[in-house]
Amino acid sequence: MTLRFVSRLYYLIVFLFVIVLTIIWMKSSRPSIDLAERLPNNGVNEPFDIDSEGEDLFKNGNFPSFLAHDTFVILIQVHDRLHYLKYLIDSLNQVIGIEKSLVIFSFDTKNLNILNYINQSTKFNYINIFFPCAINPTENYIQALKKSSLISIKHHWSWKISYVMESLRLKSSFIGYVLLLEEDYIVSPDILVFMKSLIEKVENKNEDHFLVLGTFKYHEDVYPYGYGIDSFEENLGLALSYTTFQTLVKYSKSFCEYDDYNWDFSLINLSERVLPNRFKIYRSIFTRVQHIGNCGVHAKSTNCESLGKIKQLFSLWSNLNHKDGISDIKVVFNEYNLYKYRNTGGYGGWSGYNPHLCMKYFKISTLISSTRESTCLELEHL
């Protein structure tokens, strides 16, 4: 072995060593993207102190500066039923891939107990947002609510979908899918795995569509990885992309002026009677979202506990643990043209000032572009 060869070998080893060190240094020093305003630390966060933090607790959280297109975003509408929300959070903590997701809690109340529970119990990245017309209502909004408190649900739904979709686009460069949940739902451990597989099947189709991840008519003996091309008949676990949201914005006048305090029936009417091409619905036939609320707006019971149903569902979901994806997802039925929405007049409760304010929510992008906190009064004057 010549001296020249040994010398060259030495310099080659030193060169490779320097490259390895450089790669290690770059990985360790690369700034991470903070997905949430407050990262959970497995239930040991200190409780919020209203005296020291005051109204800052009830300001909208900061959206991240960037989200990848395949990030899962979950948007949860929250009122004041913590006893149900606990079950939803527990089920989300068990979801495969939840650590790579962003969960957004949208509130229409100032509830310190709920904020504390979320802060101390979540194992995922989250932010809180607050419907401004409920947190700091104007006289017009209060007058609109006097007919029925039920109408606040459609107001909140319309604001949150617009605020979140436009905030994700403008602040996070995200135009992917957003999954819509409510405080009295629970979800299966594989919901994001199935959702990813379903998105891969349908995202490139040239059509406006929703994914539906749940069904009220759930059974154990159905193919767990099947989906149907369906009519707009159920609203459990809706997911939509920014592209479909743009169509909702385009036809927001029809959505907002339809005299029905229910946002889901307003969507159905829009799809069935207004759009030139109805929304396509891709629905999981095996429920991955379920409603557990025995007590609420549309359900009254002397027993608000849901443990029996919850145990039944987790038993149903116990074998859904495909961490590496689902390869055998397939269409099992196509009944898209069968369902006809018959209620032409709506269920009422949505006249007067309500349509006017509703339409303002769908123009919220101009307020999001500014740095100030949007108020209900600013929304009214858009």
C-alpha cells in the first residue's frame, strides 16, 4: 500500500465524516413548525387563571405559518356540554396519526372549565377560535336570536367554516380537506387512515364533493373498507376541501336565504335545488363517526349518559388498526340519483336579519388579511 493511496484514503474518510456531521447538524438545527398555540404535554399543563390571563383566553389562536397539503385538519363545534366533549377528546387521543394533525375547537361560549380540560387532556396539536357574534354580540345579532336560540347553530357553523377555510388558505397555505365534528361525537381509531385512502380515490375528480365518515344506521356485518356514492342524506363527519368550499361561497346567498335554522338541510337544499351539479357524496358504509348526545338541541332525555353506546362503538372499532393504510377500499354501492329532498319550504326560524349576517361570514377573508381581531360589528359592516 503506497503512501499516496493511504493519504487519499485518509482524506476521503475525513471528507465523509464532515458530510455526516453536517447532515446531523442540519437536522437538529432545522426549525420545527409549531402547529398549535399551546402544545399539549400529556395532561400536566397548569390550569388557566382567568384573573391573570383575562380576556386573552377568549381570543382566536394563531394559525401555523404553513401546513402540508396532506395534513389532517379537524374542526369541532363546541357549545357547553363538557360531559360529551370528554368522550370525543378521549377518542381523538386514540386516533392513528392524530399527532400529525391540527384540531381546531370553535366556541360559541366563554367556558373556562372546557378550556382547562382541553389544555390538560389533549395529546394532539390544537388551537381555539371563538365565534365573535356569540362572544361579543351586537344588538342586531341579539335581536335575531330572540326568535329562537336554535338559529345560533347555523350562524356559528357558517362563520367557523368560512373563518377556518380562509385562515388556512391565507395563513397556512393549506387548501386540503377539513373534517367537521361536533362536541357530542366520537370517532374510530382509524378514521384518518380511512379518510386518507378515500381522499386518494376521489380528490382528483372534477366535481364538488363531500366525504361522509359516519352513518346513523351502523351495523357490524358490513364491509369495513367500503364506501358508497350517495345522496346528501346524512351529516355525520362531513369533510370538504377548499375547492368545494369555494362553491359554497359562490352560492352563499341561496344557502343563507333558505328559511331553515338547520345548516345541514340548508346544504341539502342548495345541492338539490340550486347548484347546476349536485354535491357528490362519498360515504363510508362502516361508521367511523357517531353521535352520542342523548341531551341537546334535537334530543331530550332524562338520562344524558351514553356509556352503553360508547362501549358498543369501541367494541365495533376494536379491530380497525391499519396503521400502514388501507389497500382494499372500494365502492360498494351507487345510489346517487335515488334520494329526493322533499321539504321545499325549510323548517323556518331563519328570516329577518339572519340571512344578511350569514352572508357576511362568507366575505370574511378581508378581515383575516388584517392583523386585528375580527368582531361581530366588523362582520356586519363588510
